[in-house]
Amino acid sequence: MKLQDRVAIVTGGASGIGRAIAEGLAREGARIVIADRRGAEEAAAALAQAGHAALGVTADVTSEPDMASMAAAAEARFGGIDVLVANAAIFTTLRPKPFEELTADEWRGVMDVNTLGVFLSLKACLPALARSTAARVITISSGVAFKGNTLYLHYVASKGAVVSMTRSLARELGPRKILVNSIAPGFTLSEGVLGNAELMEGAGVPSVAGRALARDMYPSDVVGAAVFFAGPDCGFVTGQTLVVDGGSYLH
């Protein structure tokens, strides 16, 4: 119970990696706020049924009013915010394309969710985090930021930006005793990925073949890193990106 009574917000927490992290933090005693465009209330209800304190908030990370409402709801229900997991991102709906075939609208759409969403969610939570005695921010980047995968330039660029944002924010928020770290998962078999045949065909087998631990990766594989970054064992670690991919990218 390393996170007993801490309040953790997980954006994009209704499914996939976000939901696995929310469940993992809850098992360690955290009170959970799940924010998502769809399914937030249902995911929170499942946590509550399992005996955890949880709140679901329907919210879009690209909306400043939505993020303000999310932070306010967390404070109203649980009295503060200790952990923000900035997980919401666009990936599983993307189709592989040469970069010259990407449109400006596609580029903006990915950047808005994957980078602006991190900015707006943290901006909304910052006042409460600054009052916490154990403030943690966990961004979810990706191993593609280091490997430079092709045919998803907008996604790769957005996750590289998240890594850089994490480093800059760690320095800026360090004086306020807010730790900022990132988890960079490898290709993960979330329900969204499993529903995208092109993703599975193009990345599934090569991802496993390139790993030191040659097996599929699941959302549950990310949970241990999230618990570490959210908890007391991470008290002198900030600005770091931990690649969790079974030894595909060694960094």
C-alpha cells in the first residue's frame, strides 16, 4: 500500500495502458480519478466495485475547460491531487502513411492530444500538485521516440516532444518539489491495438522478434514502473524516461 490515500488522476484511463495503471495505483491504496472522453464513469464504477475509491470524469484533454473541471472534481471529491498520469494519446486509430501523405489536420490532431493534452492537464492540476507533499507527474511517451519508427511521423514526433517536455518540466517544477518522469512503453497489446489489423500486421511480430524478452507486451507490464514513479521509492528521481519494452531499445 505504497500510495495509501494519495489522489491520482489518470487521463485516458478508461482503457488500455491507462486503465491498467489506474487499477495498479488503486491496488497500492491510491484514490483514483479516471478522465476520458468515453467510458470514464464505467471504469471508475468497476474500480469502486472492487473496493477502491474512484471517480470517473468525462473530459477531453485538448479542452482547457474540461481539464479545469477534471482538477476541480478531483479536489472536490478527494481533497487534493498528488499524482497526475498524463496518458491520453492518439495511437491505435492511426494508419501507417509515408510522411508526405500526412495532412496538416492529421498532424495537428495527433499533436493536440499527445502534447497539448499533457500541457493542459498538468496546467490544470498544478495548483493542487504544488500543495501536495508527494507530488508526482508521470507522462507516457513511447519507445518510438528513441527508435525512430517509420510511417507514423506525427506520432513519433509527438512522443519525442513528451520526452523533452518531461525533462524541461522536471527542472522547472523541481523547486516546487514536484517530480516529473516518463514511461516509454514498447508495442503493447491493448484492446485498441488488437482492433487495428494494420498495426498488428506491421508491428506485432517484428516487435516481439526484436526484444531481449521475446514475448508480447501487455498493459499490465507498465504498471510496476507507474507505481515506482508515483510512490516514495522515487523520491530522488526526476526528469527520467524509463523504457519498458522487454529489451527492444537499450538506453
